[in-house]
Amino acid sequence: KVESLRMARLRWIFEHPLGHSLDILMDTLMIYIHCISHNTQFTLDYTKDLALLHDIGCVPGSVKLQAKESKKDDSEDEEAMQEDVLNEQGCAKRRELALGCACGGAQHDLPALKLLYVDLRDTFAKVILPTQSSGHVQFFMFYILSLRPGLTSIFLEFLRTKYFLDPSAAVDVRKNAMAYTGSLLVRGKFISFSLVQSCLEVIVTWCHTYIRNQEASQPNNYQSLSLHPVFYCACQTVFYVFSFRNQEFTNSKNTLTLVSLLNLDHLVYSKLNPLAVCLEGIVRNFAAITRHYQLAYCYAIIEANRRANLPISSDGATPGTTIDMFFPYDPYLLQSSARYIEQHYQEFEGLPKYIDTKSDSPNGIAPHRSGSATINQQEPDEEEDDFLDQSASNTSKNNFLEFEFSPGGYTSRRK
């Protein structure tokens, strides 16, 4: 009987009209998650399952949105008026916050959802987290978190306390825990900016503590990927999250003040030299944004690294010179199951036009422009999701999954 059931399920996969086995499995898994979360029977009959979910008015991929309101200090009337004018002109965009699926949680079976979350979390920790550069499968956690956004802070704390902070955990597992943290913070529309701020503050505080500890033990206080891999992953996550969500971090004097209190320049000027080992696209964007808002000046360090022949990009870098860290929630490229992810997923909208990432000087270092720290005044570029420059990355092709990718920025073409 067990064998007959197994063969029936295999036939269902192989004979499925979608044709792509991974896409079918992800499609089925997300419908299963949705059914269990809403106390609806899961039958493995695609049409029937969707019909049952349609009857309750909450199909997979649906989303409840609420325009995100930026907090304003009542004492800053002039700034508030300026932001209102900018919003009316369409020059300053407010990011929409996804409040879970269409029912907003009203029809969730909370006991069943809790048990499902624990099962999926434990499976993720055992199978997915130790796997380097897994493709698409990890999105089952993204999906369940998108249905119930309140679980996100619990999951992020789980990654931080159980894996990232555990000195006995494998280095790759600690690095991957930080990679998932950063990728979730930038890609989840269901994650509030206040949670992003608090998480970034916690990571930056850990980085500062690590630097102080290394300064106290002089023998190891120098750049070394082999000695400080977890630290470099944390720094790259800080640079990545800040750069990706730069418009939210810089849309008012209040948020800029909070960012300045993070002392990002302390990371940049550390003898551990994280700019030398982080990916070039992240370094380039971070340097441009922090220069514009006078939060840190990275170009002197970048130039010193260049002169010392220390690679700052993954393009042509020798093994061991650039941090080996992947971006697990880069764009989802499977055809059918993508519809369950898209409404909850944040694409990269580009840096604002007034932030210059190109060099104006012959030695490749962009000059410092004093007095340029202003509130966002232009719309971001309309472009593909290419947070990391595609030209600066090594492009390869996976024939089985049939998608093109580069570190930290999958191209947005589905095959």
C-alpha cells in the first residue's frame, strides 16, 4: 500500500502539465502550507485544493497590503511639509508593507500554523541551513513567514541565537545564518522597517564588539578571511541591508541621525578591513550612499586596498580573497510557483539618481562632495533587479534548473 501511494505521487509529479519537477514540488509545498495554515484539507488535487481555498477567499499568492507610513517628529514641521510635497510629486516613494495573505490572518488556524512553522523551521535548520547556495527550495520558509509576518522576528532571533552566535556551530552554518538574515531583511515586503532597523543595530553592535575584542588581542587584529570569516559576513550583511533599503534609512533627519549613531565608519576604518573582502557591488553602493550622506568615507580605504593589490571584487579575485557568501532570497525564477512569492517579494528599485556610484577621477576613486547630505529628492532608477553589477560577477549556467545567476543578483529572466 505504501509503495502504491509512493508511485501514485511520483506519477502525479512526472505527468504534471507544468513539466518541471522542482517547480511542481514548490508549487505543491506552498499550496500545502496555505491549506494547513487555513484549516483546509490538502488533497494533492491541484484544482480541488485551489477551489477550497478560493471558497474561503484566501488563495495562495494573495496579499493584504498597507501603505507604510513614515514616522515624523511633530517638532519638524518644515521637514514634514517637505516630505509631503515630495510624496505628492511622486519623488519619494513609500514602500508598501505586506500584512500577510489576503485574510490578514483572520482565518488562520493558529495551533496548526504554529506546529507547521516549527516543523518547517526544524527541517530548514537541519537540511537547508547547512547547504551552501541552495536554489529555490529555501523559499518555503519565506512563504510561511509571509503568511504570518509576526513569525519573522521569532525566526530571525532563532537564526541569531541558535546558530550565528554559537561558537561551536560550523563556520559555514554561522555564515549562512547571517546570509539568510540579511536576505530576508531586504526581500520581505512583510518585514517592517522598524524590525529592519532593530536587526541592523544588533548586527552592528556585534561587529563593534568583535572589533574591540580583536584590538585587545593584537596578534589577530589584521585582515584575514581565515581568521574572521563570520565577522566579514556580518559586515557584508550590514552594508547590503543598508544599501538595499537606503531610501528608508535616509528619508528624514531622524532616520539619518539613527544611522549616524551606528558608527558605520568604525567598521570601515577597522584594521580588519572588511571593504577589502566584501563583494564589489555591495562595496560600491555602500561607499556611494555613505559618501552622499556623510556617514562614512570609504574611498580612501578602497584606494589603499587597490594600491596594495588587495582585490575588492569577486571578478578575477584569487581564491580566499573575497568572502564566500550567498544571497538565498535573490529573485525566484521558477515559472509556476513564482506567483505565490511575487506579491510578498521586494525587487531592487535602484539607487536614487542623485547618488553617484561612478568615478569622476582618473585613479578610479570618486571624489568627496561635502554638504550633500539631503533628504531623498528623486525617484530611483527603473531597472532590473541588479543590486550587484552583473558585469562585475562571474556568470554561469545551471542546466538542470535553467536559470542564469550572479552572486547576490539573479537576473530577472525566467527560462
